Amino acid sequence: KTDNLLAILRAQPVVPVLIVDDAKSAVLLARALVAGGLTAIEITMRTPAALDAVKAVAAEVEGANVGAGTILNARDFDAAVKAGSTFIVSPGATRGILDAAKGSDVPLLPGAATASEVMALREEGLEILKFFPAEQAGGAAYLKSVSSPLAGTLFCPTGGISLKNARDYLSLPNVVCVGGSWVAPKDLVAAGDWAGITTLAREAAALRG
Ligand code: 3PG
């Protein structure tokens, strides 16, 4: 499962974090992102359409690895897996989510922001973690500081990251990719400017090129 998650996350430097209002535009948005080279896409469970969007993207967007984000409990976890998520993202971790993940083939990317949280998740056998909220919790300097004492843990920092500061994270040895919503800005999505989104995705995909 760890290898599977690593392969999904390694495929691009930036995982788009999406808040979607309907499944149809989620499919078009996901296609635009994949066309720009971003194949792993996180759809957050923050809107009524989110689960249907995961289903639709999983079924209709070739080349996409659709994950579900903002998973807050075991019930959400199971529903997201049923909908076709290939990975599950949580801002933190609870006993319920960890147990659901143990019983599933679908890998979990749980959130951690302190050394103790990282250590607790390592004890659960999890080696790839979301550092959240990245900028607010100490940013790239924080991750650099923990790279030696918490060696062997890989992070996908998310929260407050953009084209401006993404490289600060991506240059660290303990960062596998970053997450961010900047590749799918609300105004471009509302306007259906899929070509504009593909351009942003291309820029993001080239961050480590
Ligand atoms: C979120 O909380 O929506 C995600 O972590 C993305 O954060 P961002 O909008 O700062 O990229």
C-alpha cells in the first residue's frame, strides 16, 4: 500500500486539491489537469457533489488517479473508497480512520503537523504523511528541521502552497510532492476555462522538471 501511494504521489510534483460543485465540471476540470501532466487529483469531501464527482472522474477521466480528501471519519473513508478513490487524504488522523485504512486496500495519506503526530503515525506503519497546514505549521523550514530526527518519513505538504513557494518544499529530501488548490482557481473553473487550467497544471508539473 505504501508503494502504491508513493507511485501515485511521485507521478507529479503537485497534487491539485479541488472543491467541486458538480460532477460534470469536475470531470472537465480533471481532464484539464491530467492534460497538463497532473494525474493524481484530490477531490475534497466538502460539497454535496463531491462523492459523485469522485465516481465520475474515476469512471470517465483516463489517466487520472482520483483521491478523496477531507476525510474525517471511517464512514467517509468507506464511502470514498466505494466511489472509486485510489487514495484517501485526511487533514489529521483518528483511530476510526486508521482502522478503516487497515481494513482497506486503498492507501491513506493522513495529516500530521507535529513530531509526536508523525511518530504516532509511524507506529501505525504509515510512512507517507500530509504535512498540514504546511505554511501555517512552520513551512519548508519546519520540514527541513525534522528531516534528520524523523528520517524515513516522506511528506506531502499542503496548505498555503503556490507556484511561489512550492520549490522550497520540493527541494527537500523528505518531500514527495506538494498539494495545492492554486492550479484550479475558482474563477477559471466558473468560466470553464479548461485551457487556462491546463496551462497552470503544466507550470506546476514542470516545477521538478
Ligand atoms: C485546503 O485546505 O483546502 C487544502 O489544504 C489546500 O490548501 P490551499 O488552498 O492553501 O492550497
